[in-house]
Amino acid sequence: MVQIELLALYYKKYTGTVQASDYIDWAQHHLYLDDSEIKKLAGMSLKELVNLFEIEKMFDDAMKSLQLKAPSEEECANAYIKGLHSKLLMPVLHADQIAKEIYRCTIAHEFFEEQVRWQDVSDMIDDFQYGDNVNGYTTDQINRIITTHARKLWHMKPEEVDFTSLLGQKITDVDSDIHFIIQLEKGAVIIECPWRIRHAGGILLGETDLQSNQRGWKEVKELLVGKTIEDVQLFEQCPLLIVQFDHLFLDVFHASAYFDGWTLTDEDDFYLFSMHGGVIA
């Protein structure tokens, strides 16, 4: 929660819309941290004449006291867009305004891939509001189209991670003594959460099958050892990891708010973790 609210505050700083009240509100929401600098800032009253520079100095002191680093403008803009996107997952009034704001931000911050994802929706809204509305849409229809589009993007948005170092590696062994570990030529896939192995025709084996029959690990080993990693995909919002080994697919689901899910490693210090709650680090 600290990081989310910090990203929102810094987004206002970067866009020149921050006010003294934003800093004071931020401090008041973080009094539970029991920090003296936070308490000083939270104690400021807007009823008095407040100097913005003085408030910003107090905020900087609080950041140093908490040993927090300022997030980048790109991080803040991404968080802002993600927050707007999340509002569209349920039917909402003025969905068109939210979608247009997302599109505007993608252009302003040069998020070209994200801009492309919202291009058609933006064009549709423009035609509805300012054009001929050739499809005869109503406001309700526009809102439903935006919601459907937002939901599809949300669940299928890929995480921007470079998996090049894993591609082409062969599986050398499978270990199941403690966790499900897939040994690679240079690294490993360590799984501590639900998983399944499937091909184009359906599911071949999954974690539940092996819970009831431990002899199934022999079949897992026979399926995987010697196979080559062809592709790795990670979806940001699910979170879901899909690793393709030749014609087989390994789906890894993070299913805990408290425990880690999986780890990818290689010989060159490439580490990717699915931490508690599905946060990728």
C-alpha cells in the first residue's frame, strides 16, 4: 500500500498537479509507520497559510527517514494507467472518459504498445462523440464495448520480461523431493504452487493428480526430460506463467496471498520470483 500511494503522489509531482494537501494526506495515511518525520508532516494544518516548498522539504525528510527512493516517472505513469484500467473491469459511468484518459496518457508517455491496444477503442469513441457514428452506437453500447475490451486486455496483458536466456535450453532432470524443480542446462524452474502440463489436445498431468498418486512423477520426468524451451510467457495481472517445451506447455498458477509461487534462474544471475500475492520481482 505504501508503494501504490507513493506512485500516485509522485505521478502528481511529475505532472505538476501536486498540492500541499496531497503530501499531508499521504502522511496522515501513513501514521501507522510511527515515524517522527511522518508525524510532523501529518500534523500540518491546511487552515493555516501553507508554503508548498516547506511541505515538500518535510516530505523529502520523511522519504529519507523511511529510506524510500523516488519512483521513476515511467513507473508512476504505468501505475496511473493501471489504476484507470482497473476501474473499467466493472460497468462504470463515463467509461468513455476513462478510456480516453488512458489513451491520452499512453501518447504523453510514449507507451506505444499500450497505445496500440487502446487505439481502436479511442477511434470508436471519437466517431461516436464527434463523427458520424456510422455503427449507430448508443452510450450503453459504447460502455459495454469498453468494459469487454478492458477485461480482455487486463487478463491477457504480458509482463515485459526478457526470457531470451532461457530459450533453447534443454531439460536435464526433474526433482520432486521438496519442490517441483525442473533442472535446465543453465538454471532451473522451481515451482511451489499449482501447475499443470498440457498439449494442444488438453491436460496431461497436474499437481492434483500427483497429490493422489506420487508415482506420477515418473511420468512427469518422462514427459519433460530432453525437451527444449521454445517460449516463455508471463501475464501481468493473473499472474500466470506459461513455459513451452517443444509441443508441451507448463502452466504455473500463483495461488497464495502469503507464500511465494515460483522461481526462474539461470547461470548468468537471471532471477525472477513470483512472490507472495503474485508480485513479480
